[in-house]
Amino acid sequence: MQMINVKNCFGLLVALFLVLAFGVKSGAQQEEYQQDMLQQQAPALEVSDEQLDRVADAYLDVMEIRDDFQKSLGQVTEPEEAQQLQEQAGEAMVEAVHSHGLEVQTYNQVMEAAQVDEDLRNALLERLENRQ
């Protein structure tokens, strides 16, 4: 069973969707923006068990797409091709979230809330561990 690094997984996912939602920024701008967003407190969020199950399933699909994207990106030499792969991965991630009956905004809200709400984070982690 693979151990899940909570900070890295949630941080990567939130950062990825922030990039998809607001476009690609330069490295320094993007890093600063991500840090600002992660430091903000997410508002209290009521999440049903069914919704949390859907988020967990979507998360696993998104992580698989991210892993495939990273592998493909390692074989690319042209910036245009890298950009195209990034766009395709972003579209696939959005579709993965939608395929689980979620809107990207709802998915992001739950993921952001899990960053600051320990009970929600633990419930999500439990679901993820049971699915792997």
C-alpha cells in the first residue's frame, strides 16, 4: 500500500486546479500565488458522505492523469508540445471530476477545506486509503 503524503498531494492538486482556473503564470508568480491561496482559510463547508466519496474517487483519477502527464512531459522537447500536453491533461482532469458528478468548483472547495479542516482531511484520507 502506498503511503499518501497529505501536504504534497493536496497542495499539488489545489495548485493544479488554481493554474487551470486562472491560466499559467511565470514560475515565480505562480509559486507566490499558490502560497497565498494555500495560506487563506477555506470557509466552513458541509460535505456529505456521498460527496466525499465522489471527491475521493475523482482525486484518484486526477492523480492518475497527473502521473501520466508527468511521464509524457519527460519525453517532450518542444515548448508547444508541452503546452498542448498540459492543456490535454487539464481537460482530462476536468472531465474526471465531472465523471464523478462534481463540478470543478465544488471539488476544489472540498480539497481546499480539507487543507484546514482536520476532520474533513482525515475522512478524505480514510476514503483514499480504502480505495488503494
